[in-house]
Amino acid sequence: MSRRSIRFRITALAAVALAVVLTACAVVIVVVVQRELEHNLDASLARSADDVLAVLSEDDSALPNSSPEDRFAQILDGNGQVLVATNNLAGRDAVVPVPAGDQSASTHADIPIEDDNYRVLIRRFTVDGDVRWVVVGQNIDDAQDAMRSLITVLAVSIPTAVLVLAVIVWWLVGRTLRPVERIRREVASVGLADLDRRVAVPGTGDEIDRLAVTMNDMLARLEASADRERRFVTDASHELRSPLTRMRTTLEVDLALPDGDLAAACQHALGDVVEMQQLVDDLLFLARRDHGEAPVAEELIDLDVVVDDAARGMPQDDVPIDTSAVSAAPVRGSRTQLARMVGNLLTNARRHAVEQVRVQLVESDGEVVLTVDDDGTGVAPADRERVFERFVRLDEARSTHDGGLGLGLAIAREIVVAHGGAIEMGTSPLGGARVTVHLPGSR
């Protein structure tokens, strides 16, 4: 198992955390028990000192000792010389020096009785105004053996507890991450040819369940994107083939005829080149939008001026464009893109209109609304969303020359959405189609 795996890191972190906590608790336990033992020993030695002084008040010639291996006592004068002692220290010097205070307690390993450790207490007292010192000691090997046993138990139990916890955490994390690994394997096995596959959703409502739902949503977006790109490439190839075929046919025919009109052929081919250039520009714009490479500039624009300019730039034929209902409406965005959007909407309306196109532009409650009406046949409700898709031309507009390339409304929607707005298709009061654009105002 790699050290970078979540399972390994969580297990290691839990083991280290538990080891630190248990070690700290063990140190506290040992210190507290050690101090409690010393406190109890010092209290016992204080009682022993009281007993020695009580015996000494009756007979100062000797100090009885019922446990010569575990206990001892000495009486010192003010200079620290031994006056009387128990039999196990007979003829010995004072085992501890006279302290600066009235009483002290300490542990010693050099008491000349046995090779054991002793807890020694020395206390000051007076007899007829003379300073004396009582020294009592007690073997503490049993207490130290108990402490060593406690330390041994802690030293064994802590690593054991850490190991047991590590095994449990390893198992629990592995069991928890098993669905994640299953989802990872399923997603890793999905290729471009089977983007319709989905991972199993456990339905538990937890993070794993949300991960599965998120993965399925991602796969659905990838599938839709791949389908869109395939359709895009197919439609683009088809649309590019048409003008190229016409140009080739025109040039081959004129070259085959010795008296062919070269100027007319070039003029005809030029029209196809312009059409193909427009198609390439539209395709590049959509490709940049798909990859987020067509940012919207933040500049203040008078949309009414853009609409008027676009209307005046249209061919002046038998389908006039009425802009009398266009009023001032400032917006923020890209002048170039908004002009392209308006131009596409006017071109689409003129293509389907019979006698007139009417444009209305108003600003109300912080929103700019642009409507383009025509008096054509309109769009059926079932097709009103589909007309904004790429390369979609309804039955009446199958011809590229008559119905356009099927990209105008798609590009218009991309531009409107990029500016934070919305676009919809409806029925015009003139009897044809109405395209309504909602854009956020600049005020």
C-alpha cells in the first residue's frame, strides 16, 4: 500500500495520535502514583518518628526495631553525631546529614544495611533545650517494584492498544473507501465510446452517495459535450463541403469551356468564399465560447445605437425594419459581440418576414428588453427551443442560401448568455415569430 494513500495516512495519523495521547496519560499516571507513594511513605515515616520519640522518652539507651531489614532509626545531637540507633545501624555514622530546616525526606540507595533503596526522614526536636534529630528510614523496594510493574504494564499495553487501533482503523477505512475505489475503477474504465455508462449510486445519502451522483453528473456532461462536438464536426464538415463543391463545380465548368466567362466565374466563386468565411468565423466563435476563450469586455454601451447601426446596415429592399420603438438602453458588455447578436436577430427576422420587421428596445426595473418581430409564418411551439441549437434550420429554410447556415440564433444565444441575459422565441403580434432578449441594465 502506498504511503500516499488515504488509508495509510489516516491509519498512521490515528496510530500516532493515540500513541501520543496514551503516552502522555501514562506519564501523568506514573508521576501521580509516584508522588502518592512518596506522600504515603513520608506520612508513615512521620508516624514512625513519633513512635521513636515516644519510646525514647521512656528509655534513651536503646531503640527497639521489630524489622531490622526494612526499618531503622537514629538519634543525633545538634552536631549530627549519633547518640543512639537501632541494632542494624549500631556503631554507624549518621546516614544523612543534618538539614538546614526542621525536617526533610529523601530517598537513598547507600544505607549500610542491604542493597536496597530506603526512604529516609529526619526531623528536629529538643530535649531540655538541647537540639536533637530523629532519623527514621523504611525500605521502599516493594513500592519501587510496584512502580516498575506499573511502568512495564503501561509499556506493553500502550503499543498493543496502538497496534489494535491501527488494525481496526485500517479495516474501517478500507471498508469505507471500498465504494470509492469501486467508483474510481468504474470511472477509469469509461472510454469515449461508452460515455453513456454510469456508476452505481449506493443510495445511502452520505458523502459516497454524493460522490457517485457527482460522477454521474460529470459523465452526463461529458457525454453531452462529446455528442455536441460530434454533431458540431459533422455539421461543420457538411456546411463547408457545400460552398467548396459549388466553387469547384463553377471553376471546372468555366475552365472546360473555351469561351467561359472568367469574370462571372470569379464573381460567383467570391460569393461562395464570403459565405465560407462567414461560416468559419461563426465556427471559430462557437469553438472559443465552448472553451471559455471569448470573454466579455466590460464597457458601457448604448444598445439603442447598436440596434440603429445594425438596422441601417441591412439591405434596403422590400422588407423594411421599423426601429421607431427603440429607446435609450445602456448596458455593459462587448460592443462587437452585441452588434453581432443584434445583426443575427435582424437577419433571421428579415429572412422569414413577408413585409416588415419591427424592433423594440426598452429599459425597465434595471433590465433591458429587446424584441424583434416579423410577419412571417412563425415558429411552432415544439421548435421554439430547438431553433437556438447549432445548424438547426426548419423545413422552410433547408437551403443554405435561403435559410442561412443555422448558426445565427445559436450564436445570438451564446452572446446573450455570456452577458448574463436570456433569450426566448415566441409569437409576434405581427403574426410571425418574436425573439425576446433580456439583458441586465447598467444602472
